[in-house]
Amino acid sequence: MTSFGTLRLARDGRFPATATDFTALDFRTTGLRPGHVVELAAVRARADGTVLTEFATLVDPGRQVEPGPATLHRISRRDLDNAPEFGEVLGDLLDLCRGSVLVAHNLPFALEFLAAELARLNVRLPPLPVVGTLDAARQALHLPNAQLATVADALGIGEFPGHLALANARTVACVVSSLVTTHRLAFTDPPRLPQLPRFTSGGRVLTRPVEDPAERSWLAELVERVRVGDGGDPLHEAYRELLKAAISDQYVSPDEAHELASLAAAAGIAVRRTHLDFVTAMREVAADDGVITEVEAHDLTRVATALGVPEVARDLRTAERLRTPMRVLVLGETRAADALRAAVLAAGIQLAKNLTASVSHLAIADDVPRQDPRLGRARERGIVVLDITTAWTVLGLLEPPPTPFSAPVSVRAATPPAPTAPPAFAPTARLAPVAPPPRSPATPARQLWAARALMAAGLVVMLFSILALFGGAPFAGGLVLAVFGVGALCAGWYLADPAPN
């Protein structure tokens, strides 16, 4: 059986990955347990994001093998009739992987299917170096969940149709590039690249055309803010990816619901409990702004009913939303921009992909050109424009932990734009960040108490001088006491609120 040399990308890694070639893998499969692969995709890219070559094909698992959840991955048995078998494309796959580190998002899930296919062919390979982006993204970004679409959102990567293996592999290649360059993750152990055997290429592939991603619904955005799935179980992570894809179009068909339930049951997942937790988390995020509208209530009720947990959507109190919900667009490809996007998602705030009329706040990283036309359009529409530092305070987010300075690196700009993603944004000039208003230095506790004592004493002395004058005391004596009282008050005020440097 083929073994894998699992590597880890981490902030404390001692072996730089910036000179490494990565081959991003993604599979569409017959189920959650091996299982057969019915589509494979591999994208070879440098660490800086430059795509070197791609390979994608449908895979015939055998004439008697059904393709699995066809309504979810959109692959029918007829689609596979003219596709090559896994053994016919293994040579092409290994040629593309040679001399590189293999990378997948949900790594254990992908490796389980790859190992099963190699075992059926009785092929044993030397230990392959592999790394997962799911665990690496969890460490680099504080996200509500680690699904691939959520990670891509946080890193400012374009949308992609999740049912296509090639679109997913391209996204994984962009994710690992960002983690290695912008976020400076490195290997904790040096990768060992083995000599791979050569197999005859079948020369026959059947690639599905890459589609434009569907327009994002509010449910697709909501699912990316759902706070579940941090346990790290690969099987549950894979199932939640399928669940998210089914929910994102705001309608779960009876066939989708049946296939989801069948997949989960076959994999030993508690179907009802998983659906109950997921839809409950959706409801909580939808209510984060204090209001659930009639449209939101209607969609949540349909999803809950289709997934067999209608009780989650009962007693939804709807109301007209009197204010526009906060919707934030973050421009830039720096580490600070990624951290802000992750914090926006974690806080349950809507994260926009493009500058539309629904955007309420625009945050700008310092790699965004001053002449970017989106800045002018945002101001014309009355959108609040902020620099990254000020945005944390204005949006009411917790400040990120301090990180060592590193120059912003654009990794997406080096990647040829995929048909599914918007054009890469190449910075030509830097926008000077807006300086936050000066803050007074914090007053030490002892100094604050002394200031309060002086002000209290000043008030008492002034009151005593007034009473003394009304009681017939000499005017000169009362005036002296009043002067002392005013002086004490002024001294106390000065100590309590010193002028900033």
C-alpha cells in the first residue's frame, strides 16, 4: 500500500516553502467512504502562484459502478461511459506530480481515495510528500469554519463552482500560494521528493468544461459564516462541503436531500444530528443583526424542512429590517487584508466580493493603487471608505494579535486568471493609509486617583470659601480659599487628561 509523507505548514516552520512546486489535487467521488474517484483534477503551480500546467478528466469507475450523488457533483453514469479508467490516466497524473509536494484541502479525505485507487491497480509508490491547506488555514486565519469557500473568501480569492474538481484544484493552488507567500507559513520538516515510477499514458481524457460560478445567494454567504466544524474530522468536513453546496442555491431538492441522507448514513454520520446542528447554526448567524426578514424566514424554513429538521425554523419572528445590514468589501492582497476578511466572517458580518450598491463599508489595504476606480465609485455611493487599521475599530472587531512586519506580496496576480474567477488585480502604486485620530495616552491608575482627590479637594475648598463669605468672614480670606480651590481643580483635571505628545 502506498504511504504518504504528511507535512505541515506552520508559522513556526523552519524550512521555507517559497521555492517549492505544489500540485493541488481534487476528486469527485462516489461517496464519502472509498469508494471510487469519478473525476480528478491536478494543478501544478509554483509557490508564488504561477500555474505551470493543469490536468483534469472524468474517470470511469467501471461499467457496473454508479457515479454516486449525481445531483451534487452533476456527473451521470452516461457522462462516464466514454471516460478513461483511473489506470489509463495514472501516468499523466504522476508526470505532473513529479518533483512537487502534493496538496489538497481536506487532505485525509483525498488521500484515502487516492490510496484506494492505487490499491485496486496493485500499484505501490514511494512515500509521497503531501500537505493540507485546511489545517494550515485554521492556524493562519481565525475563521468560523474551514470550508474551502470560506478560506477562499478570507484570502480574497474569486468564486468557483464547487461541483467541478478543476475549479476546486485551482482554488487550492491559490490558497497554498497565499499561505506560503503572504502569510509566510513554512514546512516544519523538509519535504523529501521521491523518484516516481513512469507509467504509459493512455492519452485519453474527458474534461468537463469549466462553468461560470452561479450568482451568490444570501444563503451561500450565510453558510460561510456558520460557526460549526472546528473539530477537524475529515469525514464530517467533506459532508459539510456537500451540504453547503446543496444549500447555497436557496433550494434543496428532494433528490439532493435523499442523496445527502444516503451518503451520510453510508459513512456512519448521524444524519439528523448533523442537520440539526448545521441549520441551528444557520439560524443563529441569520439573527446576528437582530432581525430575520420574511424572505430569510421563508428560505430557512424550506431548507430546514428539506433536511428533515423543520422544528429548527419554527417560531421564527420576522420583522421589517429598518436599517441596512453591514456588508463589508475588503480590497487588497496583504496579510492585514486577509486577517480583516477572516475577522469579518468570524463576526457574522456579510463579506462582499464586489463593489455593489449593498456594500456599506469599503476597507483598503496599502497595496491598493490610489487611482483604483472603485474608491471613487464607493465615495459617490456614500460608502464608508476606511484603511485596514481604522476598519477594525469602526466595524467593532477585536484587534488582531501583533505580527512581524512583512512586505505585502501579491500571489494571485501571478496566477493566470481562471475562467471562473475575476481578473487578478496587479498593484501599481501604494495608497497611503488613513491615519487614525490621535489618542491620549492611558493614564496610570495611581495618577488617576490623585487627580480625582485633587478635584474633590478643590470643590470642598471652594464650597467652604463661599459659605465662609456668606457667614461674615473677611473677603480677603474667602478669596484666598477660592483661589486654592480653583487651583486644585485645574491640577486634578490636568493629571486626569494629559495632552497627547
